[in-house]
Amino acid sequence: MKNDFEIAEWQESITSLSDKDFFYLMRLYLGEIKTPYNKQRLVSQLASFIRKPENLQSILDLLDEFDIKILTAVDLIQHPSQQVLFDFFDGEFTEEKIYSKILNLCERLLIYKKTNPQTLTD
């Protein structure tokens, strides 16, 4: 379970996305966004959606071995960047595969970029 600081950090990361990326994620998970909108309210709705047991289970069911390897590395390596993950998995996966997986995990909200856009967290 994430602590309050980590949840706040996640919420800040989501709200600091460009409008294009923010609304892409919101539409992806919540459907059409009605105006007027409030970013904080939308992020709260997103968090509620993710917390639903059936949605959490679906997220877990869709993890593959590569997802788990990346998530484990992000969790164990303090403040990993893409480059750190490229180096960590050198010889096992290509940079293109790692980059693609990172993007996929970000879209699935399993990892996110902290305030420093080079640093990833789960």
C-alpha cells in the first residue's frame, strides 16, 4: 500500500502532464470528459477507478514477465532513469523494447515520471 506522500506524488505527476497527455489518459480510463472540468477531481476519479478490486485484479492479470521485470527494477533501483534501465537490462532487452515497455507501463499507470522527468517510479 502506498503512503500519503507517494499518492500525492502520483497525483502531482498526473496533473503535471501536458493537457494533451492528461486528457488522453483521462479519456482512456474515465471516458468522455465533461466541461467544466477540474484536474484534481478527475485525478481523484481516476484513483477511485484504479482502486476498485475488479480493476486492480485486471491490472494484475495483464502483467507479463517483462512488465514484472521492469516494475521490479524500478522499485529496487533508487531513482532510476531510462538510461539506468537500459544499462541494467543491457544484453537482455534492446533499448527500443525497454523504451516501448516504459511507455506502455506509463499509459497503464503502473509507473510514472516524477517531477524530474528523467526519474521513474512505480
